[in-house]
Amino acid sequence: MTKSALMTLAGAVVITTSCTLGPDWEKPQMEVPAVFRGASAGDSNMADLPWQEVMKDKNLQALLNDVFTSNRSMEALMHNVNAARHYVTIARAPIFPWLGYGASTSKGMNSAGGASVTNTGSMTTNPGSASLSASWEIDIWGSTRRGVESAEASAEEVQEELNNLRLSLMSQVASGYLQLIMLDEQLRITRESVDSYRDTLKLFNDQFKEGVVDGLQVASAQAALAAAEAEAPALEMQIAGLENTLSMLAGRAPGHIARSGSLNSCMKSAKVAAGIPAELLARRPDIRAKEQALRAANAEVGVAIASYFPSISLTGTAGYASPDLRTHVYGNKHGWGIGASLTGPLFQAGQLTANEAAKKETFLAAKADYEQAVLNALAEVSSTLVERQKLREVISKQEAAVAAYEQSVSLAKQRYKEGYSAYFEVLDNQLRLFPAQKQLASYRYQYAACVPSLYTRLGGGWQK
């Protein structure tokens, strides 16, 4: 290679790093409140804890471990993450020179001369050639580098989507596990009510035969028993469906989900501390994914701007050609070459301008999506904090109502034994007690479910 060619190549290297068009990336800033609505000021954050310290039930931990290792949606997204990383390599490749090779051969006879390599008269020849080639598109305007930046941001976005899926599955499975415990408790209450209503119906039937009560009491007892008996298989159906859903999420065949404990113990299993709202911007993977999408869109604006400017490419070849492969050592001809090309747009019918405008609109859309994700996250955390706070009051009142109904049933039974009232009064109070007990179980489930919900909404639990 000549001295002038080497100087040209060196100059190209300098030019390569001279300019990168388009706006440089700046992390978006959003004003957030000093504290979450529904929470007191403080620096502590339950999201700092490992998820095993928040969800301490061993059966739930085993279930979540299966989810994290065997969930098919997570596996598919992991492959998408790997693919996105490969696309970064693909986007970066044009920064470097590309090397290639070529070879050709043919066989023929030229009786009148004019062979492709040399005049051989009437001889049969095997002309051939072999060469190495190199090409390099100089990234003067930073189009390739902006493309790499976009690909890297897209890869990070997919990674954050995987983190967010893990967080979402954790919340869904933990909530489902607690719901199973609630359904178990409601099923227990329902079966107790069935036994009680059955005894009441037997008593009324006996009294009806003796003429002590009329058909109204018997019909009321029959209705109460039938309604309670209908609730039991309905709850069993919910339990089986939820167990199958959780088994599927854990990569298991449909089957029983081992569980233990009570809603009361689950309610007291973890302390809640929400930290400060600004931590959401660094923790929540859904927000981080939107941020990376915004970064990718910003880089694409630079790619669009760079398309207005010409591209410069360097090419080089080196090799030899032989008039006859049978004599490839003797008589071959060596050669080399180096060249440069410049291409650029003159008239594109508004395509380049429209492309730049479209990329800028895409950036603005990504910016709005990011800001909306932040607002959604703040609202979710605040709503969960307020919900947990208000559920304390609801549960307290409902516990008082259940206690009062239990006392009324006890008093009605005592009055019946002492002959002051009919047993129908007992049935009437039982019809209020059992639904109140099931509603209390529902409120306790909602309160317990606030813990995994708040933990994941604060951005805890996705870190390895």
C-alpha cells in the first residue's frame, strides 16, 4: 500500500470521531411529591429488602422459586433479551472495516486468441483468480454510533421488561396464594353453616310434625341450607381454578398448591415502609423500560438527521490472477487497489424530512409514555397505602360486627333453651353471622395482599 493511501486511511480514522449529529441523551427529570399520599415522611423502603424477607411463608417461597425458574413467559423473554444483545453487535459491526474474499475459476479453449487471462492460441486453459477485499464506511456524522446507542437502549428496555415480568409474576402469585388461604377459610365457614342449617332443618321438621311450628320456618331453613350447600362447590371450583393457574405460572402440571398459615398470620408477616417517591424512578423496571425506550427514540432522531449528509466508504483489494491453474505458481499476476466513494441524497421527494419529523414525534410519544408511567406508579403506590390504611378501619369494624353476630346467635340459643323465643330467632341471626364471617375473611385477604402489592409496586423483588 502506498504512503498516500496510508495517509488517506489515517485521516479517515480521525474524521470518524469528529461529529455525532442529533441530540445527546439526557436522563428525563420529573417533579415528584416529597412523600407518597397515605404515607408519612421517611427514608426507609421495604423495597430494599430481599423478597424472601417480605414473603416469609415457606410454601409461597417454594412456589415463587418455581415461577422464577420454570415460567415459560419468562423463558421466552430471556431469549428476547439475548437476541436484543446480539442486535447490538450487529449495529456496532459497521464501525469496523469489513473483510471478504473471493475466488473464481473456469475452463475453456480459445482457438482464435483473446482468452480471458492471456492469448493461448488453441490451448485449453484453466484461468483463475483469488483476492481479499476490505471495505469501510466512515461514520463521519455518527449515524452508526447513534444506531448502536439505539440498539443498546432497546436491549436495556427488553431487559427491564424481563425484570418487570418477574415483578408482576411475584405480585400475581403471592396474591393468588393469599387468595387460596381466604377461599379455604370461606369454605370452612360455609361447611360449618351447612352443618348448622342442617341441624336447624331437622329440628324444624320434627317441630312441624308435632305442630309446634308452621311451614314458614321449615321453608326458611330449607332455603338457608340449599344456599349454603350451593356455595361449597362454587368455592371448591374457585380453589381448583386458582390452583391450576398458579401451577401453570410455576411451570407445573395442574394440581394442588401446598399452603399453610392463616390470614391473620399473613397480615402480620411484614412491616410496610414506602420510602420516598423519587426512588420509584430508579427502582421500578416498567419506568426504567420506558426510559430506555425514550433513549432509543432520542438516538433514532440522530440517525435521521445524519441521513441528510453524504456517506464515505473506503474499499481495498489484493490478490492474484493466473492464466492457468495448472501453473498457478508460474506466471500469476499480483495486484492491489484502494478506492473511496461518496454518496449522498439530492432529491428524495420529502422522504428524509418526513423521516426526521416522524422520529421526533416518536421521541415525544416515548416521552409522554415515560411521564405517564411515572404518574401511574405514584398513583399505584399511593392507592395501595391508602387502601391498607383504610382496610385497618374496615377490618376493625367488621370484626366488631362478627363478634356482635356471634353474641346474638349465642343469646338466641340461650333464649330458645329458656323458652323465651323460637329457634327461628337463632336461624335469623345465623343468616347474618355466616356472611359477615366470610366478608371478614375477604377484608383480611385484601389487607394481607397489600404487602406483596406494595412491595412490587415500590420496585422491590426483581433484583437477582
